[in-house]
Amino acid sequence: MTVTDANVFDFAQMCARVYCKRHNAWSQLDDATQDACLYLLNNREKWALPKSKLINRTVGELVRNYQKEHGLRRKNRPKKVDLNLSKIEDRRSESQEVDSRRSIVERALGQPDVAPYKAIVQDLLACDASFSAIAKKHGLTKARISQIFKLFKSVCQRLDSDKSGAVLVDVEKLDLTDAEKEKMRLFFQ
């Protein structure tokens, strides 16, 4: 029996019956027939194979479909793991960190150094285009766009208290000795 367009359904049904008989899965006969039809129609070049080989290939495909559907073809079997609450808390702290970084970027866009270039920096942060495309859009050179972005990054670093090199100190609240005040004369004039 050679497979043709006229008898492809009958052949697929026969392969599905072989599959259901081997695995005692008669409840899957309709689904197996559909899968076998799809496999045969998508692989017409295999219709020239001998009947026994084509049946084996089709039944093998049905087995692979079942295994994929039920997760049996995974390289590593799924394992049950305990719920780790510390990781959930870490994700919350990550979202807080993202919010703090977003506020730094928003504050940096409002700084007098960066405010005239706000549209350019927003285009750079959107990552929709390259430096060249943004430079062309705003009528500037690629080098100037790079300078503006460098300026923006330095303002962000300055606003980020963790990475800042300067610390604001209220000298009125310091309890220093006269010798320490003498060493830092400029602060106490």
C-alpha cells in the first residue's frame, strides 16, 4: 500500500491504531490519527518509503509527540524544590533598586547640565536607534552625542549616593575639637 493523497487518512488511522495497540492508549486514537495525518502531510517525501518503515516512522513520531507533551523528553527531569522565601524577598529588593535607579535618571534629566539635551538622552535610553541615527535625527555629530551621553552618565553617578565621591556634611552638627577645626579651617570660617 503506497500512500497517496486519497488514502493518507486511512494510512494515518492505521498507524494510530498500531500506536494505540502498542501503548494500550485507545482513548488517544482520535488525537493520534490527527497527529499522524499532520506528520504524513508535512513529510510527503517519506511516502516513497516501504510500508513497514513508514509505519515505524509515523508511530515513532506519535511517541515523540506524546513524550514532548508530557515532558518525558527532557534532558533533566523536573525536580520538586522547596519554596525559598529569601529569593522572593530579593526580587522585591531588586524592584526597589530599579525604582531608585529610575528616580536617579529622572532627577538627572532635570539637572541644568542635562536638561537642554533631554530629548537626545531619552532617545539614547530608549535603545531604538544607534548613536549615528540619533545624531542624524538631532542634527549633531556622533561624537557630540557621545559627549552628551557621557555627561548624562556622570550626572547620574553624581546623584547616586552610593557611587558619589563627595558627601554633604552639616558642619553645625559636627562635634570637633579645636585642633580638628584648625585643620579644616575653610569649613569653619
